[in-house]
Amino acid sequence: MCRWLAYSGNPVLVERLLYGPTHSLIDQSLHSTLGAETTNGDGFGIGWYGEGPTPGTFKSTEPAWNDWNLRDLAAHIRSGLVFAHIRAAIGSAVQLTNCHPFRHNEWLFMHNGYIDGFDRIKRDLTFAVDPSLYPSILGSTDSEVLFNLALTFGLADDPQKGIERAVGFVEATGYEHGVEEPMQMTLAVSDGSTLWGFRYSSGGHSRSLFYSTDVASLRVLYPDLETLNELDDHARLVVSEPLGDLPGAWNEVPESSCGVVQKGQDELRPFKPAPPVRSL
Amino acid sequence: MCRWLAYSGNPVLVERLLYGPTHSLIDQSLHSTLGAETTNGDGFGIGWYGEGPTPGTFKSTEPAWNDWNLRDLAAHIRSGLVFAHIRAAIGSAVQLTNCHPFRHNEWLFMHNGYIDGFDRIKRDLTFAVDPSLYPSILGSTDSEVLFNLALTFGLADDPQKGIERAVGFVEATGYEHGVEEPMQMTLAVSDGSTLWGFRYSSGGHSRSLFYSTDVASLRVLYPDLETLNELDDHARLVVSEPLGDLPGAWNEVPESSCGVVQKGQDELRPFKPAPPVRSL
Amino acid sequence: MCRWLAYSGNPVLVERLLYGPTHSLIDQSLHSTLGAETTNGDGFGIGWYGEGPTPGTFKSTEPAWNDWNLRDLAAHIRSGLVFAHIRAAIGSAVQLTNCHPFRHNEWLFMHNGYIDGFDRIKRDLTFAVDPSLYPSILGSTDSEVLFNLALTFGLADDPQKGIERAVGFVEATGYEHGVEEPMQMTLAVSDGSTLWGFRYSSGGHSRSLFYSTDVASLRVLYPDLETLNELDDHARLVVSEPLGDLPGAWNEVPESSCGVVQKGQDELRPFKPAPPVRSL
Amino acid sequence: MCRWLAYSGNPVLVERLLYGPTHSLIDQSLHSTLGAETTNGDGFGIGWYGEGPTPGTFKSTEPAWNDWNLRDLAAHIRSGLVFAHIRAAIGSAVQLTNCHPFRHNEWLFMHNGYIDGFDRIKRDLTFAVDPSLYPSILGSTDSEVLFNLALTFGLADDPQKGIERAVGFVEATGYEHGVEEPMQMTLAVSDGSTLWGFRYSSGGHSRSLFYSTDVASLRVLYPDLETLNELDDHARLVVSEPLGDLPGAWNEVPESSCGVVQKGQDELRPFKPAPPVRSL
């Protein structure tokens, strides 16, 4: 169980996203309200696009709530596309290589949820990863394997297709091994200009995911909320749990959906796992 | 806010104390039920008497619940006098030098609570520490200063007197600076053969503290509880919160008390702060 | 024993300063050539001016040479005034609060060297720190106490005077306690626009300190060195040990000197400790 | 590049092994003399047999030289079979799951050296690990894969055979991928009663390995060396580099050898990689 937040919009200081509102992501690291586990203290990570061809990341194995480096960096890094993730480890080691977001070239990826029965199917999943990607698997989480499967199955060309095939493959492999509901996930993926958010689970009872109401409407609802003046009309947050206490500000992502935050009109599409056809 | 456990009795594996019962101290690091803060994830420490003239300690800045070193050490260290402490930092840094138990020669000391207004009176308290002890203050907590004040005021000769004078001095200093209720504490102190436990607060609403019922009576109450066969008749636990779910097994330490677990009959005495008389 | 680097000039990526040249500061963390200790693996820190009213810092207790967060941050943070410090602890704990640079409001401070006999005079020195600054001492190093003494003695109004008085006070206190050569230091101090560098020791055999030749002259010496095209004419580095292998690029700061890198002409001034006059 | 030490004999405090002699293993973490890399600061680990059915381990990602927990544990843990390892990472992450010794049931394993071209052949090697062992690979080192290959190929029944087959398999796989000298290693393996040490490299220029002269002879050579009185006649150390400065105390393990420290007469045998025959 984990919690995450993704922001796309005009460049803002990361601290406005992480520490600003009541019930902020950092508050949730100590006490979340919608999760099975209420403490997410097994490390954290942020990723952001700014200088350079690839995004920056900062990760730690300590809880986010008392991390002085995170507070300082958040006050000094400004970005228009930010990922943040707090972790509740279920079994795998608390180490930097298990902290999200994961990065591959210009891509960032983070995950809340799990692959059920991972111990039994980890080997099959890992060996389906493209051999050229295999050495770049550095940690031991199901999430990193899922990311590398999606890269193997074409994420860089079509992120939704890549994820649908990866999830389809995980489900097919899980079912073969008698796992009833192999996949539980909310996911965020980005290449630095577009942000994809996914909500899906094999059993149809996915973990929560929300996106923020468009900023223009929020300004009408909350004319006195100063934070809104910092944001341009295209700014959008996608979060595991609503931040702040603002009725009308958050909208649930439907089950089995993919939301796309992009230049032009944002989209909400159906998500359908597509097990890759295996050649004999 | 913190949680702690102290054990005195026949030598047992530390894991039996930390991980064994439901609602164990390690469970409490993630979710405690009697505390203002329910998560105690800002580091931890254990201390034990065994090999060598001084007790051993092991400390970490990471949460106890997922610490693999702690699990391994607890399974391989056997001792008849064990301290364990999980920390919820309120302001001061998460670093090894701020983790309990603190050690001085053969003495161990740990604390749950705080000195209110510590920022304002830290300087006065610290300069009252004996100059020969001053360089051994390595961290930045109120607890370590309190321990060094008690050492300054005679803890090594008479632990209860040393603590009473230290608390009296803290209260007197606090009142001078307008702090209404300077002291909030449960404390454990040991020299390796006797265990002293204290419960006190300036306002008379101290944090919880419990001691275990004598083992002979427990065997009558719970004839099937195998753990009891491992313990001899003189074994005693003192804890912030009851472990397990055993009616009759835990007894509240009264407000303003000092309990003494020792060879022969254990004792429960009144505790009364005694501000040291200052010479002009 | 430590190593440090300070940069003032046009904004550059921090990685150009830390990782670029052969014999870079990161190389020195593993193997330095001019130090008593050749390994500086007991934590590190960077400080930089950019977003916000106060400088950012990032610190770690792990060696710099293999720190993935540092590599990532250095590739994504651009600044025109950067401090970097690698530590070889001599006695005091390896913890974030002991890592340089230290910060107070807009000021950064870092130190290579030591106060000799610190254990004996720490109490007297710490007592002399202004009571309003006292609670902000978070670690246990001589360096942090020296910084707070300099702040007490007027660093914010006149940095050279503040340091001269602090060093004078340290020396006077040390001599009273029979310490023969109390001070050994190279120091860097900045308020975000000017950079002060100091080289001094009570015995007149100070640790090494170098400043870079002006960029215009370097371009004549090394017309093919591409890095120089990134730097403007006012860029200046001050370092514990020369970086790269560039004859003519580095100039030793003389003993008992203060160098000032500033808008307009940089300066090199004599440095003379000035024990503050004590009132009775 | 790493350094290690293995002890078999009567139970002694771990600190006698790690901190006692000049040029101790802890000294070597900062400055070794026989290694390509002279600093081994990328984490460390100890393993020991004592309480319980499996050995205990303690690992850290910080350098050994300043680790306070290690110093304390070493002063309080007594054992008759001890492994200690200090790491210089070459590429792979500094994290607990990459620290030696590795453990499987009652077995401990540690390695100095590397599998050349590991990035290219990691996938093939990992695939060859028994599927039941696969999920227990927690880190990303070549050493842990080598250990799991040896377990796959029968280490638990015949340690030398298991290692010979694993090394044979690594070499065969490496040669297929154009790696000229795939294996470089000194290894220690134990089940808690016998200690196996290996020295081998594909190119015949293996890293150094030494075993201590029998204690009876040492007592004749060094009648005044008090440490020898603590050791019984069967005590033996196997080390990457000689400890102390004691002519006659250390003997080089020959190239391509396996030394066995056991009840009864110790043995030195030839070591010969044996690629497992593959069925079609």
C-alpha cells in the first residue's frame, strides 16, 4: 500500500504540492484515511522534469514526514511536471532501488498496489522482460518488474497499450499459477509532456484515485483560495487521496480507466488489459 | 511521544520480548493505541546487559517495524535485562544520538514524554550539567539532558534521588520561564541488576505505564500460556502499553510513583521532585 | 579533516563543479592527495542559492562517491553560488546535523580543520554563543559552534570581523586551558552575493586553500578547454585542493588571509584574530 | 573489490577479531594495502553462529570505520564461527541486500572479486538458478547470484562440488558471451561447523588470501602475545590481507585451492571448476 501524487501544469515549487494543503501527501505518510495501511513510512521518492534531458529523482528509505532533505529540496525545486510517492512496503526491502518513481530515459513511472502471488510468478514475469532491459532492474519490487514489462511491450510508443499489454500478461501468468486476482493498481506514467494515470484491478475493486477539477471552475468555487492564483488553467493534480478539504475539487477516476493530462483537452478513456499473443 | 519496554528476569531471547505477543512493541511502532501520536517511526533503540562491563546498545534511525537488523539481532541476543524504545520525534532530529536508551558507564536510561518549553530552557538546563559530563552530551534531545542532570545530581548513588532532583530542577527552571507544566515523563533506569521505573508529570496527568503481574500468579491465570514456562518467578516487564490481550496480566503504575524491580521483593514508592537547593 | 569547494559566478549545473574535472571533489572523497586523511567518507553536504529567500542544502551521512541522490540532484540543480563539502569525521558522530554547510537565514558556512582541545573548551565556547542562537545548535561539531560564535560576534554585519572575533575568542579560551594551537581552519562564508574564504591556523601551518585564476587569463592559457566557455569572466572557484591538472589555473591563498569574491574587483586581505574585549 | 575475514575456533568476542590487531579489518575499510581499491567504504556485514538454528547477521550501508552499532555489537557478541566483510561496490547499489555475508538456512557465504561481464550474462546466470531459490534473490550483486547457483548445483551436499559447478557454469556462460576471464574470487562458505575458503580466478591471477599458522606454533614464535592465550589450538583465521605485523603468522592460500577448516585435521585441496553437463 502506498500513496502518490502527480502534477502537470505551470512550474511551481514542489513544496506547494507536498506540504501546502491540509491532509497533504506528507501528512498521509503518517496517517492516511483511505488506505488499508494508514502509515506510509517505508521510504519515498519524488521525480521532476526541469534541467537536462531526463527527469531528476530524489529518494530516501526514511519516512517522508520528518525528512529534512525533502523539505529543503521541495522549497528549492520548481517544476511543471512532478511525481511524488510514499511507500508502505509489503514484504520487499526498504531500499532506494525499491522506491518510486522508477525512471527509464525520459520516462517516470509509479505504482500503488501489488501483483498478488508475486513470489510465485516473479520469475516468469522477469524473464519476459526484454533482455536489453533486464540488467536495468535494480530492485526487488513487483512495481519495477511491471514497469519493465510495459517498456518491453511498447510503453514508449503508446503508453496505454504498453500498460494494457503488461497488465494482460501479468493476469495471464497469474491465472496460470492459480492467482485469482493478480493485479491491483493505480499508476502514473509520464514522458515529461503528457501524464497518464491508470486505475484498475483484476477484481474490479481498485484503490482510490482522484483528479482535480479544472482550475477555472475551482476559481469560481473558491474565489478566496490564493493557491489557485499560482496555477494556470491547464494545471491538474492526480492523487491517491483528496488533498485539503474542498468539496467539488476532486473527482474520482472510474474503475478501469486511463486519464490523460495533455496539451489541449484532457481525456478519460476505458482501460482494458490485453494479454500479448504468444508465438509458438 | 514514544513507547518503551523494560524487562528484568532470567535471560531470554530479545525477540520473545519484542515480537512475540500480539500488540507487541514492534506492532506499536506502526500503530499504538494509548498514545497521542499513534506512529512511533522516528528511530528506535535497544539496550541489554550481557558480555562485558557495560551494556550493549543497537540503534537505528529507521522505523522498527521493517528493520531487518533488529529482527536478526533480537533472534540472537539473549539477556536478563533488556530496554527497548521506539521514538516519535517531536521537533528534534532523527539521528542515532537522539535514540534511546542513553548509556553512561553501566547505566541505561530511556524516556517517554517531554520537557515543555525545552527550547526556552535548554541552555539553562544544559549548563547545569556537571562540566565533566558536558562533553558526553552527543544529541539534541530533552531526554539526554534530563539523564545528564540526574547523573549530575547523584543518580549513580541513589537513582530515585537523582531523578527527583533532576525533575525538581527542570520544574523550577521551567516555572521561572513561565512554563506551566514543565515535566511529562515515564522513565526507566538500570545499572544492570536493578530496574527503576518512574511515572510522573507536573500536571498530574502522566502518560500510561504498566508492570506485569508476578509470574506465579500468571501461571494460575493462564496455565496454557507457554511463554510463561520460559520465565522464572522473578521476571517482570514494565511497559508503556500492555502487550497481548491478557486480563489480569497488567497493572497500572500509579501517578507520581517509582517502581523498583530488584533481587528480593519489588517495591512501589511515591515519587516527589526535589529541586536542589542552590547556594548563592 | 575535510575537503570543500565554493563557486561564485554565472549559474551552472552543480554536476559541472562536482563531477566534471579529473581529481574532482567527488574523487577526493575517496582519495585526496593533500590531506592528512586521504578518505573523506563520513557524509557530505551541498548548499546553493536559487529559489526562495534562503539557500537550499542537501546532506547525507553516506560517502559522496557512490551517492545516487547527489548525482541526480547535481544534474538538475543550476546555481551561481554553490558550496560543497565532504567530511572526514574526527571523533564526532556521522549524522546530518554534523554535515556542512551550516545555514543561518541567508548565510552558509563550511569549515575544514578543527578546534584543538575541543572537548575541554566546548562548554565555555558554547556558553558564549548568544542565547537566542543557542537552540539552533543542532549537532555536536566544533565547526557549528565556531559558526554560531561568529554570528554572535557580528558576522552578519561584517563577516571578516565576525570570524576574526570568533577565532580570537576560540584562541583565548584555548590558551587559558593550555591548548597550544587552538585553531586550524579554512572557511567559506556567503550571504548569496559575496563569497568570503579564510585560511588561518594558530601555529601558522594552515591547511591548503586555492582560488582559480581569472577566467579571461585561463582562456588564453587553455584555448581548447570547453568548460571555460560556460563560465563568465567573473566566475571563481575556491577549493581545498586543485581540481584537474591545469598548470597556472590555481593560486594558493596565503597564510592568514581572507579572500573576497564579489561584484567588482575581488580582494585578498590579511586576516587577524581579534579576541573580543570582555567586560567585567 | 572487498575485504573479508573468517574465524573458526573457540568462542571469542567479535571485537577481538575486528578491532584488535594493527591493520585490522576495520583499518582496512579505510586503507587496505593489497587491493586495487584501497577504500572499502560501501557498506559491510558480519555473520555469526550462536543462538538459534541459523546464523545471525548484521549489515549496514555505511562505512565500517565509524559505525557505532558495529563497535557495540562486536563488544557484546561472542561466537566460535564469525564472518566479516567490508565492501567496495563496483557498480551495484549500496544497499543492505547487496551486503555480504549472504545467508540461506544454516549457510553463510561471502565473496571478494567479481564476475566479469556480469551485465551481459546476469540474465542467463539468474535463469539457471533453481526456481524455488529464485524469489530469495533480494539484491543485485553478482555474488548473490553465484551463491544461488552454488546452492542450485549442490552446495548443501558438497560445498566444494557446488562451488566448482557454479564457477564452471559462470565460466562457460561467460566464454559464450566473449568474456575472456569471467571469474575472479576468494570465497568463504560455512554451515556453522566447517569453514571452506576458496581462491580462484579464470586467468590464474587471483586476489590474495591467507590463513593463520596453527596456534601452537604461534605460541612458540610469539610467547608474549597475550591474544594467543585466548585462542584454543584449533582456532584459525582466513583473511584477504594479513592482520597485525607478525612474520610467520600468515600463509598464502595457493591459486586454485580450497581450504577446509574442520574438526580434526584442516585440509588444503585443489579447486577445479566443473561446468555442469547440460541435457538437451
